[in-house]
Amino acid sequence: MEIEKIDNWGLPLKKPFIIAGPCSVETPEQLDKTVAQLVSYGIKIIRGGVWKPRTRPNHFEGVGEIALPWIKEVKEKYSVQFAIEVAKPYHIDKALEFGIDMFWIGARSTANPFTVQDIANALRGVDVPVWVKNPVNPDIGLWVGALERIHQAGVRKLGAIHRGFSNFNDRVYRNSPTWQIPLEFMTQYPDIPMLNDPSHISGKRELIASVSQMALDLNFDGLIIESHIDPVNAWSDSAQQLSPMALSDLIRILQPRTIAIDDPFLKSQLEIIREHIDEVDRELLEVLGRRMKLVEKAGEYKKHNNVAIFQIERWKEVFETRPDWAKALQVNPEFVKELFKLVHSESIRKQEQIMKDKLRENVGDQ
């Protein structure tokens, strides 16, 4: 995809790039007070929900288009740009009528190609930046596909937003960050700017700082953060919003990272460390190869003795002992659990193949 560089979007750029504002635009007074404080702390691009698609009915779903004149007023009063979520062509038409500067497509919309195509069709000939959030499920194809549909409509000011993924097993985050997916996206499409949404990942204020810093450590271009003049009494997502002052404190302590290393000594030291990592990776793969050879031997034994592939007691033993071994070696046991789930899946696949070969042999003998 040919994307126009963010430097040419006509935006007030300073890394990290920050978009901030309330989850929902509630009243003219709430919006004005929030924007006034955000501007006093240097925020130039405001976000605010006008239409709020909710998981279940009978929850606050935004005040709707009556908020657009309020937004137009604060834009003119405080000389800010404004971003809102759009989910259908009507939203785009009304937002453009009131001079909204940029749009984002929400996670639920991204997951539905029909919805994205309708939005793309409505964006033809429109020259505004469009950000696309990742889909609720961890599917990089849907994410890329949504951007491609918008791109094919002629939009060149395109960006992506990582807001985490639904995961009912996650007891820490509202939406699991699953960092490897946005990193894979950034690897494939390095020219598409990537923002992180620590508010929706965290689900609670106390996690926003650590998620934000991780995003900067991973070289994200910036953050889109929810900020409300009175977070505790916000009409939606009150637990994950920061006051403008708290947001200012957060931005002050964040540490953007550099990509290039100019110091020859530091660069040489890093190269040495990377060479050691390469050596260890080769050793890891050699050990993994040996393990899979043993798995094949076990599969052959099971085949010749008519033993079931999956042995629940053996799997429980592996799953319970390996994290303990990891802890003793100062390796994250949760990481090891996930690693051995993958190893176990591949082991089952290999043994299934051995059993299928046996079945084909038996059929051939008949």
C-alpha cells in the first residue's frame, strides 16, 4: 500500500504523537472543560466518541449527532483538531458537514468486511486521515484487509491503532495486548503509522502508564488515550480514563526510544550481544529438533502397540512441571506454558501423521 507519510498530513507532529480526549462526548460543558485543560497541557488533537457501538443494548451509546455542533465550537474556540469513530456512511456525511478532521474505524467494525466496505465507499474522494483499529479477535488478515479496502477507496492518509484483543482468559487486561501481532503488522507495513490505545488494552487507569511505555519501547509512533475532566463520573468507560492532569503527568514521564545507534562503541556492543543471541537461537533449534525426533519415536511406539496419541496424565505432568523448571531458571513461567502448548500441538500433529501413515499401510495391505 502506498501511504502518504504522516509528516505530510498537516498535523502538529511531535513524537510520541498524542491524541487524547473523553471516551464519549457527553455535554457541551464536559467537552469544553476537558478540551480546555488538555490544550493547557499541550494536546492539539482531541478524540471523543459521538456514536458508541456497545456490546449489549441498554448501555450508553453516545449522544449522537447533537454532539457535532459542540465539537465544531470547541475546535474553533481552542484551535484543535478533532477525531471521532465512524461506523457507517451516515456518520461520515454528518461528521464532514461539521468539519471533523479525522476518523477512526472501531474494532467491531474492522471485524466485518461488509461494514468496512460501506465505510470505504463513503470515503471516496474524502481527504482526511483515517485510523483503523485492530479487530476484536487476533486476526492480522482482517486488520490488513480493512486498511486495504480504505486504501482502494483512494485514502492515502492511513494509520493503524492497536487496542488489544478479546481474550476471556486474561485476568490482567481488558483486551490482551498480544504484542506480536502489531509487531508483525509493523514489520510487513513499516510505512503505516501505528498508534497504541493503552486505555482499551488496560481497562483500568493504573495499567495505562506501563502499557504506554511498552508501546514506545516497541517503537510505536504514538498513543490515543482517553481523558475526561471527571473520570470517575464519566458516562462510559470511567475506570480507564485519566484526568487531563494525570495525562500530562504520564506524558512527562514517558521515555520515547531511539532506533538508530550513532555511538560506534554502543553499536559494536549491541552487535556482539546479537551474535550471542543468534548462537543461542541455533542451539535452541537443535534441541527442539532432537525433541521432535524423540516425539517421532514415541509415535512409532504408539503406532505399533495401538496406544492412543493423547495421554492426559502425561500432558498434565508436562504442563505442570515445565513452568516450575522455568521459574528455577528465572524464565517467565507463563511464557513457558504458552511455549509448551505450541510444542505439544506440534507433537500431536507429528504423531497423527504417523498414525495416518499406518492407516494407509493397512488399507494398502487389504
